Amino acid sequence: MSDAEKTLDSPSVVEFAIGGMTCAACSTRLEKVLNRQPGMQANVNLAAERARVRLNGVAPEAVIAAVAKAGFSAAVVDGQTRDKEKAEKLLVYRKEIRRFWISVALTLPLVAQMAFMFGGHGHENEPMRELPRWLQMLLATPVQFWIGWRFYDGAWKTLRGGGANMDVLVALGTTMAWGFSAVVTVLGLDQHVYFEAGAAVITLVLLGKLLEARAKARTSDAIESLIRLRPKTARVERDGQWVELPVDALMPGDVFLVRPGESVPVDGEVIDGESSLDEAMLTGESMPVAKRTGDRVFAATANGQGALRCRATGVGEQTLLAGIIRLVGEAQGSKAPVQRLADRISGIFVPVVCTIALATFLAWWWLGGDFATALVNAVAVLVIACPCALGLATPTAIMVGTGQGARAGILVRNAEALERAEKIGILALDKTGTLTCGQPQVTDLLARGVDRDEALRLAAALEQNSEHPLARAVIAAHLASSVGKSAGKNAGTSLGENLAANVAVDLPKVSNFRALPGHGVEGEIEFAQESRQFRLGAPAWFGLESDGEILALQSEGKTVVVLVEMDALNEAPKVLALIAIADALRPTSREAVARLRARGIRVVMLTGDNAATAAAIAAQAGIEEFRAGILPGDKAAAVNALKSDKTLVAMVGDGINDAPALAAADVSFAIGAGSDAAIEAADLTLIRSDLLGVVDAISLSGVTLGKIRQNLFFAFIYNILGIPLAALGMLNPVVAGAAMAMSSVSVVSNSLLLKRWKPVR
């Protein structure tokens, strides 16, 4: 089966760059056109000039054809699209700048004459005080039909596609003003001409479009800055020699060198050397992070003073940076629910405005009997209306907000999640790896009838195939005791890494191994000529919840696991050791909980630990409410139980066992250092493993939604006030055109104020 056939067989999301959209009516109509096509589900973003289309059995070429039929252009976004699109937009922008200044030069004499007359220095009976009408027509005509051709072209394309947009309003209004004035001039009628109105409106709208384009470009600064961070080349080891290759040529497993001051080309693992990396572009954390053998490094992070020899683990689209760029792009292209009302209004905006303009013209002509006054007021209605502000209100704020979030290490999956985050009433927290550092260590070992080192050896043998944090703590403790401090330094994560480092570890083989979720592990270990069965797990598994020594350790916030030997004759199991494991609270957890509670959020800790340990950790973190003894499969049920009072519930987690609970929550946060499954299930990902990131995300949601509400208010109130004033004859068309041009600019500029938002730290 070919790649093309595979693409058609399975649903896929493809991003398209859209050309020709001028206002919200364009994006709304195009979205409707695409969603009517079989096998297409589209989301069109006016601010980003993008369409994200889910294709089911349809080729991308079908989307391009449907977009073209609707009067726009489309191209699939790929690795080269951004640079090409940016270059093309720069050329168009420069061309439009030149046209704008030509338009200014042609329009100024007309506007200056009008200002002179408004100043009381002339009137209709003093023709010497104004430019000859034939000269006015000569100045206005190039502005109307050459400079303003973009409006005619856009209007024709959208009308041909069965819709109407802002171009229709501008083209219709200015043509009416120019046409009336041309007839008066050619026939020599005793009427005032309005060449200056049409020319000034086109010039001002063009100025507004240029300012809007410049401001819109700044809304995507964050994602552009991320893209610019990607190195172009890398020093790769080939046959014992270091050669410089394009980053795109690297494959997983390649060994590359990062010299002092260079950026890491791809994601990898340090195999030799020590240094510190500036990871601020990923996490927002300003302090460099120390790196040594076994540590992970990420593409585009800046190396400090040392050289690092690394093995590539993620290249191309598999790097963390590429994932961030992709996720930010998806979020910026998504649509918040608050935008729905604006979309519905934008869909009918232009026909309604045209109807109001026609009614204004007929009413003024019938009541006042003055054709010229009726025409001018109708033109004012057409040019004051601005659907652009409605269309830009939400996407520009979302683009800036998600971009600022990415800079602070907060990745938002979609705009809907960002909107909901502000309304959180209850926040459920996983304990291990979320409230705590996620790196438990053995703090106490109380042996009962067996040597301490032997107890550790047996416990490590049972846990040797597990990646559970408690298992890693037991294995690390055994390594430290058996091979000394030098081996202990290499015992941070898993037994396999230490074996790879030629550390001799004497662990017996385990047969008939079983893991019982929520309880522990069991298996058989050979001793000389006999096989003995052991279990390692929670005290409750063995009915030891009330053991005095266990309770004392748990009261200190430690998790206790019990090593027992099962009797072959089914008699009472023999307790060999109590192993206490503690996971230190993150330094920022208590502050984060305090800030969340100050926002009126009810914080609940979920943990599989017993009540005593859970109470100790909750007290350290400043949490008053917790659920203890929750099995991994029951966390989702616990989240659903919290939702019973219809309060919006959020969940924060980092492990694979948190994924169902994250999916069950109304809003979910994944700690970035956690598992891929948790990150995939979450609405927001915190790259920095810090609970303060949740506080920042909620804060970002609040300020972004605040800007959206402000933008929508300004857009609605502008049209609600402006259109009636124009219909009542209280606005000159030139003033109306200036107001319309500035309305979109003001909305985008207001969104750009989000750049002032800063994370807690």
C-alpha cells in the first residue's frame, strides 16, 4: 500500500496556509464551506491565516480545490512553508506600503481641500476655494480603481463563492461615492462631489490593514522565536571522526558533540562529559541545569562551559522542541467556545449591514428628498461596519496567550482547555512526582531475623524488573550498599543502566513473578536446592496496618513496604524487614497550594499511600483534604466523585496510572517530566516539573479570557454604536472609514498587551 493510500485510509489532521481572507466573514464562510464537504472537519483561524482540517478518506488536494472554489487560496503547511510564506508576505507588505504612500499623495489634496472648507473658509458658491472637479476626479480615480483594486478583487471572489465580506462593504460604499461624484462632474450638475470621501476611506482602510498585518505578525512571535532556536547543523561522529552534518540528516543512535557555547541539535542522552544547559526556552527556568552521564538533553537548549558527547534519542519531529511548536500551533489554531457568538454574527454581518445601508438611503431620500445626503449616509453605514474586529477578538488573544504560555513552559492543547482553566473549582493532585520530587529514597530498614544487606538483596531481586519509583529506590539502596559510593552515584534510575556501566550486582533470579496493582509483587527465589516464595508490598496486604513500628514510620510521612517470606505449609508469613521510603516534597509545592487556595480552589490530594502517610504529606504541603489508599484504577472514579456537585474539576498527574484520571477531569495538567501517556491525556502540559506551573496556567487563562472579553466588548459596542450613528447622519464617511480601519488595529493591539503577563517565577 502506498503512503498516499495509507493517508486516505486513516483520519489525519493537515494544516493549510490560507490566502485571501480579509475579515471574519471570510473565515466563517470558508469554515462552513469546508465542513459541508464529505470527509472534512475544518477549523479556520483568521488571525493565523490557517485552516486545520481533519481528513477522513480525502486527499489534501480536495481541500485546496474546495478553498479555491470558495474564492481563496490554500497550501499545505510543511517544513519550508513558513519561510516561504514569510518571504512572500514581506514582499506583499512592501508592495502595499508603496501603494499606500501613493494613495496618501493622491488623497491629501482632496482631504486638505475638505478640511479647508470645514474650517469656514469656503462654501459651495465659492468654486475658487476648491479644486476643479475634473482634477478631483483625476486624483480620486487611481485611488478608487488601482489602489482599491484589492477590495474589488476580494469582493468578486467572495460573492462568486456565495458569500459576502468586508471587501464588499468597502467596494460598494466607495464606488457609490465615486460613481455619484463622477456623474455630477461629467454632467456638470449643481451638486457637491464626494471624491475625497471614497479616496480617504480606501487610504485609511489600507492603513488599517497594514497596521493590522504588522500587529498580527507580532502575535506569532513566540512560535517564530521557537522555530529560530533550532540549530541547522551538528557535529556527528562518523568512523571515529567528527563531521559537520545538517540536523535533518541525524538518526536515532547517532553520537554527536556539543561544544561550549553551542546549542544542542537534537534530543539525546549524555554519554560522556559534564556541563550545564540553559533550558529557559523550554521551561521558563532561568537557572542553568547541570548535565552529566545518563542525563537527557533537549534540542535548542544552550550549552555552558563544558563539552558533552551525546547519543541522539529524538530527531526531526520527535524532538521535544518540535512537539512544543506543533502543540502551540494547534492551540493557536483552535477556537474557544466564547468565539461562537461572534462567529454566528459574522456569518450574517455583511448582508445585515447592506440591508441597513439600503434602508438608510431610502429613508433619507424619502423623508428629506435629498439624494446626495441619503447617499452619503448610506456610504457611512457601509464603511463604519467592521466584521474584522469580531473575527480577530478571540484568535489574536489566544495566539498571544498560548505563545506566552509556551515561553513559560506551559503548553496548551487547545483554546477550549485554556478557557476552562480559569473556572476550576476543585484541583485533584497526585502525590508522587507531582507534590513530591518523584525520586523516593530508602530512609529506614528494620530487619527482623535476617541480615540487613540480605533483606535489601531479596527486595531488590523482586523489584529488578519494575520501573515504579519505589522499586527504583529499593534497587538504588541495594546498589549503594553492595558496590559502594561510586556505584551509588550511578544508581539513580534503573538497574539496567548500572549493569551497562559494568557495575557488578549480585541479584538472584526470580521465577513465577507476579505484580498485583495496589498491593505489591511476589516471586520465587532459588536457594541451593530449594525454591522459596517472597512478597514485597503494602502493610495492608499482610494485615499489618496496626503494627506500631509501621505506624511510627508512616506518621513521619514515609511509605512503608514489607518484605515477607511465604510459608510452604500456608502458615503465617514471616516478616523479614520493614523498608521505609520517603519522597521529599517539592520546594515550591507548599507555596503553590497556598496560592491555589487563595484563588478559592479546593485542593484534594489523591494517593495510594495509607492514611497516616497521606496525612503527613498533606500537612507538609498545606492540604486539608486527601483521599488515601486509592488504587491506580480507582483514581478516575475519585475524580468523577469530586464532580458530583457540578463544580469544574481539574487533575494534575505525571504517571501512566494517572492517565485515566486526567482524561476524566474537566481540565487536566501533566507534569512534563512524567510519562508520555499522561502528557497525551492532558489538556495542559507543564514542561517544568513544578506545581507553580498550575498556578501560572490558571493565571494565564484568566488574563487571556479577560482580553477576549474586552476585545469582544469593544468589537460589539463599536458596531452597535457606530452603525446607528452613521444611519442617523451623524458620521461623515471619512470619519467612519477611519474608525473602521482603527477598530481592528485596536483589538489586535489590546491582545498584544498580553505580552506583559509574567509567570509567578
